[in-house]
Amino acid sequence: MRNSSVLFIMTAVMIFALSVLPASAGERKSTGGELDVTDAKGNIIGKCPLKHTSVTAEISGFVARVTVKQTFENPYKDKIEAVYTFPLSSEGAVDEMLMKIGDRTIRGVIKKREEARRIYEDAKRAGKMASLLDQERPNIFTQYVANIRPGDSIEITIKYVELLPYEAGKFTFSFPMVVGPRFMPGTPTGQSGTGHAPDTDEVPDGSKISPPVTPAGTRAGHDIDLTVNLDAGVPVSAINSKLHEVDIRKSGETAATVALKNKKTIPNKDFVLEYDVAGGEVKSGVLVHKDGENGYVTVILIPPKKPTPKQIAPKEMIFVIDRSGSQRGLPLLKAKEAMLYILDKMNPNDTFNVICFSSRVDKLFDKPQVRSDDMVAKAKMYMSKLQGSGGTWMGPAIEEVCSTPAPDNRLRIVTFMTDGYVGNDMAILGMVRRLRGKSRWFPFGTGNSVNRYLLDGMAKYGGGEVEYILLNSPGKEVAEKFYSRISTPILTDVKVEFEGIELDEVYPKAVGDVWAQRPLYFRARYNKAGSGFVVLKGFLGGKEYEQKIAVDLPEIKKENEVLGPIWARAKVDYMMENDFFGAQSGKINEELKEEIIKVALEHHILTQYTSFVAVEETIITEGGKPRKVTVPVEMPDGVSREGVFGEAEESGGRRFGGKSRIRGRRYAAPGGPGGSGGGARRPYKDSAKKLEKRRPASTQPRRPVGEADGADEEKPDTAAEPEKKETAEKKKERILKTRLHKSLIGLAEKVKKEGKDGNLKLSGFDVTDGKVTLNIYLNDNSEKTLKKIKDLGVKILFEATGTKMLIVSIPVEKLEEIAQMAAVRYIEPTS
């Protein structure tokens, strides 16, 4: 517990403008709805320490070099340590960090993560100004800046390089601006970071990837400007910023400068820039760099145009929809819009099913049905009732899709519509990679600030392509592109060969079918100079296809030095994917970890296991230990605050930050007890039968097909008031029938008669030592109600405060007594 001198961000009580809440004498007035930092007594003592972020992107052809400058200021009377969790591109290789204090610049050095932390903590204790940059995920980072003196300003510069997405004449550059609120499955284990969520056994760093979110009606107090200097190398036509107003200044046919109009933009949504080039001008090519023993090559292969299919092969279409709380409102509407279009465009011989998930998994049909007007009408009715609520239990949805093998006579296409707001994203990618079989996964990112690391990875490891549905874009357009893609792949049986040249450690190691006219990037190293060819082979429309490009590997070529970090990032990704479950659990294979560290240190890049650290040795600050101030982030644009944090946070209640009180395992996921899809404890088995047996328990009451949580919500039991002639026995019978799942009625008596020593195996659940694990849904989840339940011998394993649901271990002899409590709405088995 922090002492009273430590600063914290005020969460339950917010100070707004004077007209809303008068300020007492001695308090400063908050302006513009900005979030204030307060002391333990609630006194306002200053503003957010992150003042401004400035982003500059230099784009040359396929490569973007991005520079991010963060300015931290100390508005307090004491020195502080600022902590800021922020996103960067999920594809970038972060290869530089600088710390500027006044006119002095200190270059950060790359170290093992533990060593960098030790150097930083030693400097902080010694009163030295220092900064530390950690990577939590490929797209989530934490910046620490220690001993910022009162009134001082420190500028942190971070640089990264990435290859740009390109498709059919259009390039896209995106820059993420906010970390969305992640759902953390598993049992809490502590709090290693400064976030609002705890660490759990499934997400051991949960508190490091859940920065505090500004309460409703306020803003974090920091803003952003962004400039793109574009040199496409070929003529550029349309330039379009998808979510922000920009100024565009063209410099000839091939170059332009694009900048945000508002230099103080609130960072709550991705910056997405698209620009068209003459399609015929973009050719396959090779970039080379060599300035020492090792040379680096990036091969860019542009696939041919999509062939016109002679006949449409039958498909099995599985539509998966995230209807969790973060998808409430417009994101879910956009997903529905796209899905409705796809449903109408399905071919008559296609089969399909619809699966939705939040705190439980539901599906429309027991098995995929042949498309017909009647079946499509049922699907549309089902989707019309879906509403956003509950947690993002993504793992069980993936299990449901993969629980039966894909049919041999048709290609299974999985569309997965989500914002990707989960903390166990590496485990989710491990599931898709290991379980998908012959299916092809096409994720749709629905929202303005989605988790692109997860969504891009789903497509990569699922053998498909990703699409992003921005909230201001027509879902129909995205759906049209998707349907065009799945009509037939561009290339199948793809492989790359090298003639006359020797390339080492080529990544990726293998390529799946190509569904879109997007470049295939291959990164490699070489030692020996020479000339030869790179050959792309495959089948195009059933016929053999070959594309050959000449390659010259020089002995010395000092240009394109970014190719080293780009190759290193590709190798790190390859090693990480070989133990996603270990990486998720914090227990990655030690040999892989050491190899990742070796590559990262050699190429000066940030990874999960290496960090940048910088220390100002010449200035010693006074005043003892600095106060820690965590920089809050904005709620992502379009994301429902109530859907994520519940009604209590909306009204300033105790649930700000989205913490749920978890007292034990949530359910047994295939990777071991304790969470959705994490699989962090042991590998998944490629067995549909085992997956079927281990399908997770639902965490919402079972409803008929076509009804979803939030649609036709059950009202509190108003039938408890008996009619005048109703006897006590009749009243009890009626209540038990109304509130207990049919398999639980008379359970205690059944255990006495049929069980042995309090143990009984039943269809769907077991009674062990006279106890059974159940879901309880409440009308009232006050502390008084929870105490009454616990006093009856019930052990609460999990509490979802927003949905008023408990997972409990309950003595069977107390079941009927609990069911008769006025606060209880419904009780059902967990499986």
C-alpha cells in the first residue's frame, strides 16, 4: 500500500470545471476537462506529466522510418518518476532511444531486460535522471522516466522502422495512438505494474498492459502531432487520411507532406493514411545492405493479379462475432453490417454457421447448414438480437470452431470479427497456429484502435488475410473485398527458390496460399557476394506460375542500413511463434530466449527480453525517492466505456479501471486450469475429441438460440410474491423451478441416493465431496448479499461485477436454500 506522500491518479472523484464542482480555497481549478493528479487527501497538485507527443514518419518506397518524441514535464513541487504505457506499430523494429535534458542528449543502450531494470533502479536511487523503455507486446511499450525535477522537461525519442502494407495499387501507413482496455483471463497473482488490471496466472503481466483510463468527462491532458514525409518513388494519386483531418502538400508527382491539422489532437484513435500509386509502376524488387561481415537482403515479390475463377468451389463459412462489452454500440453494428452482406452473397452450395462470444460461447446451429433463404433469415434474426456485454473470452470461441475437423469436400473459411482486446494475445495466436488444421482464417478488426498485433497474427497463422472496419467506413465495402478474395486464391502451393546465390536464415520459413495482391516480404542474411535470381513459384488458376527477378549481392553497400533491424525483428518473431504459450506464461523456452536476446543485442532492437536504458551521470537530484506518477490514457474512440467498465464507473463508482474480483479459476481451458485460451501451461492437443471434452463452461445463463445477452434480458424475479392461496410448499416449488436449471432440482437428494461418499458423476457436471461448481446470476451483488452466500458455506471462485455473475463451489445441501434468496436470479452448472 502506498504511503500518503505518493501521488496517484484520482479515479472515483474527479474535479471538473468550476461550474460543475466548486473548488475550495487553495485548490487549483481544472480546465478543459483535463485529468488532474492529486495527493492521497484529494488535493489537486498538478497536471499529467506527459505534455506532448510528436511523430514524424519518413516513407521511402516500401519502408517507413518513424520517430516518436515524448515530452515529459514536472509541474509538481517534488521530483517525480513518470510511467507511460503506449502503443507503437506491431510490425516495427524499435532500434533507438534518446533522452534529452536541456541541451544534453544521452543515447540509450540496449541491455537484457533484467540488467536494464537494475541499471535504471540504481540510477533512480542515486538521484540520477534516467529512462527505461520496455516492450510488453510487439505493439505495447512502457516508458519510465525517473527523477524529473520540479519545473524540468525531459524529451524521450524513440525510433522504429517497418515495411508498409500494400495491396493492388494502394499503400497504407498506420500509427496507433492508444492502448485499448484488455480483458485479462485467469486468477489474479499480484500487481507488478501500474495498470488498472491485476497480473493473472494466464496474463502474468496484466498490470503492465492495462494503463489507467481517464474517467468519463475528462481527458488525459497530453496531445499529439504527426507528420508524414512521403517519397513513394512512383507517381502518387489519391492521398486519404481515414480518421483525422490533415493538410496535404504535394511535391511533384511522387512526393508529399501530410500533417495533422490540429497540432493538439487527442490520442484516442489510430492514424490511418492511404495513398494510391500507379499499380503498374510497383514492381518486385530487392533491397540490400552490407557494411561488415553480414549482409542483409529484403526481397519484395508482388503477386500477379487475381485470376477469374472458372468455377466456385463449395465452402464452409464460419462467422465468429465478438459481442463483448468493448464491442457495444457502433463496433458491433459495423460487424453486423459486414456479415449481413456476406450472408446475402454466399453461394447456394455453401454451408455456414454463426458463433458469438463474450462471457460465453453460443452458436446458431448445432452444425453448419446449407445456405437457403430460410437459414439466412434465421441468421439475420439471430444477429439482430446480439448486443455487446461481458468479457472477451476468445479462447473458447476458437475451440468451438476447431472442435470438429474441416470437411474434406469444401474449404472452411473462418471470419473472426473482434477488436482483439485481450491480454492473452500470444496464447490466442498459438491456438490458431496449432488448431486451425485446413481452415483459413480471415479476421476483421472492428473499431478505430484495435489490437493489430493479434489480428495480423490471426491472418498470418490462420492462412488468410486481415481486414479493418473503421467506424466511419461502410462495412459493405470491406465485405465486398473479402468476398472477392475468398472466391479463389491468387497463388497456391507457393514456394521461393534462390538460384546462383547463397542466402542464410530466410524469413518467413514458409508461405501459405496468397489471397490478395499484397507483397511477399522475405528477409535474409548473406556472407558471400554474388549474382543470381530469386524465383517465386506456385499455381495460378490451376496452372504453374513462375516469377524470376535478378539479385546482385555486393561486397559493400552502406545504404539501406535499416535492413539489419528488419531482418532481426523477423527472426525474433519466428522464434517467439515457436513457443507462444511459453512466452504468454512468462516461461518461454530458455534456449529460444537466449537466442532472442543474442539477436536483439547484436542488432540493437527492443524485444520482450531486451530494453533500452539511458542515465544522465553528471546531474544528481535532491529530495530522496521520486514520487511515481502513472500517465493515464484516453478511452479509444468508439469504445463503450459502460460496456468495458460497467455502469458503476459511469457514475464514478468503485469499479473504475475495470477490475473484477476474481477469487479462483474461471474455468478449465485446454491449456490448464485458469483461463480463456491462454494455454500457457501446456500445449494443446490436435484432437477434436479432446477439445470437445474440454470445452469451457459458459459464463452466462443458457438461452434459446437467437437470444443473446442483453437482448430480451431476464427481469428480476417478480413472481416471488405468492398469490394469497399459494402454500409455502408451492411457493418453494415454483421458485426452485424458476431459478434452478432442471439438472439441479433435487440434486441433494440424488447425491444421497445414488452417490458414494458425496461423489456423483452426472451428465455435464460432477459432484465431488458433496460440492458442485455452479454459475449464480444475481439481481443484487452487494457485499451484504455476498456475505449471506458465503455464510452458507459457498466458496466464490470468480465474480463478474458488471454482469452480477458468480462462479462458486457450493455444498449441494445448501443449493435450494440459496436459490430461495431474493437476490438470486438463476443457477446453472458451469459446464
